Amino acid sequence: EIVLTQSPATLSLSPGERATLSCRASQSVSSVLAWYQQKPGQAPRLLIYDAFNRATGIPPRFSGSGSGTDFTLTISSLEPEDFAVYHCQYRKVFGGGTKVEIK
Amino acid sequence: EVELVESGGGLVQPGGSLRLSCAASGFLFNRYWMSWVRQAPGKGLEWVANINEDETLTYYADSVEGRFTISRDNDKKSLYLQLNSVRAEDTAMYYCTRVFSADQNDYWGQGTLVTVSS
């Protein structure tokens, strides 16, 4: 079974800074990888599908890249509303999440 | 506008049963796979089960296989999850999701909380 490992577990940054989140798969998942954002008390929201496609309504500061086993979610310039937990997913497997917190 | 509204959560004793429902609106329900994803308090997301458009295919996580049953009623635009023989580790927020491609979930409900405790 494929395992997804997200790093770091916590990322402490200031508004305006660039965030780089990693998701590594234990074996190749081609480009079938999604990213979700989850704020406290809310359901997850789809950000990126198929590794690099932004979902409807997602601002361009969010971008996804990678293929095979190594994937990256980049937030080019953090807005106050971007501080949240981010999950990656391949099929029926989710990563453990990365929390982006205010420094 | 796509909307998914879960209901049916609550407190249940170990070994008991519960049926979760998800009412869908704003899209052609009978054209999508649907799934349930759960999240234990303070933990990550865990895929639970999914079902195809006409209910001929269902899949389950090993942790719930044989105890949970996913079903749907396309006429009522509703998704269900029957939880039997529940355990403490089934305590979680249960989310109903619409599946659009390769198990990726483009819409999520707000969730319904299941607490298993005596």
C-alpha cells in the first residue's frame, strides 16, 4: 500500500512569505495527487487536483508541481486566510498533513 | 450550487449501530461516485468507503470492512453509511464527498460527528 509522507509537520511563516509544502509517495503515483486546505472547524477544500491543476475558484498564488513520488504545494505569498492545515491525497490514501502557522 | 449536508451522527455505545445520511443538491447526483471520509479528533483524514454511480461497485477501508455499509438512493439524491459494531476508534467527524476523478474529492459536506462511548 502506498504511503504519503508530508513535510514539514509544521511550517511557521509570516504573511507575505512563500510557503513550500512537500508530499512524498512511497512508490510512484504518476500525477494523480490532490491537495486540500482545511481550516479549524471546517471541512477540507480541494485546492489542486492531478498534481498541478487548480480547482475552481482557487487563487493563482496556490500552485502544485511534481510527478512520480515527489510533489510540492507552493503558496507564493501567504495571505492571512492561508494559515491552515494542508493535506495531500492519492486515491484512498491521505498524508498526515502540514500545518502552516503564523510566525 | 453544489451542496452536501450530512446528518445522523451522535453518541453511540460500543457495539452499537448508527446510520449516517448525506443529502446532495446542485448537481446530477446519479452521475458521480460518492465517498465517505472521516477525521478523528485532532488527527488526519481517513478514507472510509466509496460507491459508484449505480451502486454496483462499493469499496471499503480495511478498518471498516464487514462493519460499515455504503449505499445510495439516486431518486432521493442521498448517500448513506450504515455503521455496525462500532468501536471507540470509529469516533470521528464523517464527511460526505463528491468524487470527480481518480478518487479526488471536489466537494465536501460540513460533516457529522460520531462519538463512540459508553
